[in-house]
Amino acid sequence: MHNGYLLSLKEVVHFYNTRDVFPQPVLSGHCPAGTVEKVTCWPMPEDPNNENMTIGRLGLTPAEEDALVAFLETLTDGFVKPSAASASSPASLARKPATAPKR
């Protein structure tokens, strides 16, 4: 999320649903055998003073997590940041208005 640890909306929703269900007093990369980091093991926060204590055990099923992600993905304005490649493509050049020659 804020530090790049969670890479997808699905991971963020799963984190907020299970953070307090599967907490471990370990650092990232050191979850106990039989657990999977970001699935059944959440390492300690980097800074416990910033931990949000109002969420963390939502009780959602995997299907409900997926439904929430699907809903959240509909909340977009449609903006897509153009890449350098698309900005110089022939298709994007064709959309630019032609300028009249100077006389």
C-alpha cells in the first residue's frame, strides 16, 4: 500500500479483512512454516504508531472479498496515463489537429 508492500487492490482488501486474524510477530520474509505471507501471515507493521485499529477483522469470505474488489474497480474516472510509446505512435499523431501553413 503506502510503502509498496501490497501490490494489488485484492491484496489490500485481503489485508484489511485478515490483518488481525493472522498477525505474526515477525518481519516481512520470515513467516513461520505452514503460513504464506500476505495470505495467512501478516508481519508486524513497520511503525506501530501508524497502525489503523478500526479495521482488520472484517469477516468477509473469499467470494465477498472478490465482490468488493470488483465493485471498487468500477469506481474510476476512466483516466489512463499515456505512455511515452503511445504518445509517439502514428495513431496518436493522426489525432493531432493539423496546423495551417503560415503565409
